[in-house]
Amino acid sequence: MRSVLAAMIGTVLLAGCESQGGGGQYRTYVPAPDFKQEMQVWLEVPTDSSPVAIGQWITMHAARQSGPWQLRDSTVTGRPPCEKIAPATREFEVASKVEWRVEPAGKVSYNVPGPPNFERQIRFTQPGRYRVWAVSQGCGRPFESNRVEVVVR
């Protein structure tokens, strides 16, 4: 029984190694020389001219893009900041996949995102002028989005 189990495990391991090798189906991409990462955030506020009310839930949105990417080959020298099998060049709704930040800190609460759409929401507990932005884990290092200003009364 042990020899059969060992043979099965060996076969699985060899198959995994083979698919990642040079002739396998997976290709590794690395950042091209002019690689950029960008993220835009926006908030669903009632109107641009009216302030947000204390305790009002506001839906947050974020979109990311990165690129260009190039296939990793023998011409790539050094260690690239990251490698991806199938890099996403545009992601249209990533609000639940980024870290949100607010200045001044400590005067907000967030919802817990869940199915069906995993929306992220924020509400402010005190009046004031706030700046909201997101931070995302990127290729090699984190990167930040634009900042959105919110007036709460």
C-alpha cells in the first residue's frame, strides 16, 4: 500500500514540475522597463455640493491597472520585483481587496464586505474634512491611489 501511495505522489510531483518547466503550459511574466501601477478610488456621495451626514454609509470603489508586462526569458537579467503567471492589467472593482486609509484617522467605521457584491462602505462618526485613499500590494512594493476629499456635517 505504501509503495502505491509513494508512486502516486511521485507522479503528481513530476507532473507539477513538468508543467512549470520550459515546455509547460505556464508562462511567467515580469514587469517591462516602462512598467507602472495605478489605482483610482471614488466614493458614492449623494451630490458633489452637499456634505455627507454623520453616520451615513458611503460606498467606496477602487480600480487598478498595471503594465506593461513582458514574458520572462533569458534576456531578463537580475531579479525582477515580481513574477506573475497571468497578470491582470485592469481590475475594475477592487474595493474589498485594498487597504483603506483616512486622515484624520480614528473617526470612521467600515462595513464587513460580503456576498453577493462584496461592497466596501465607510461612515464618519464626527463632522470635519477628511481625505480617503487606498493602498494596494503591488509588484515589489505597495502603491497608493488618488485622494478623495469628503466634507461631513
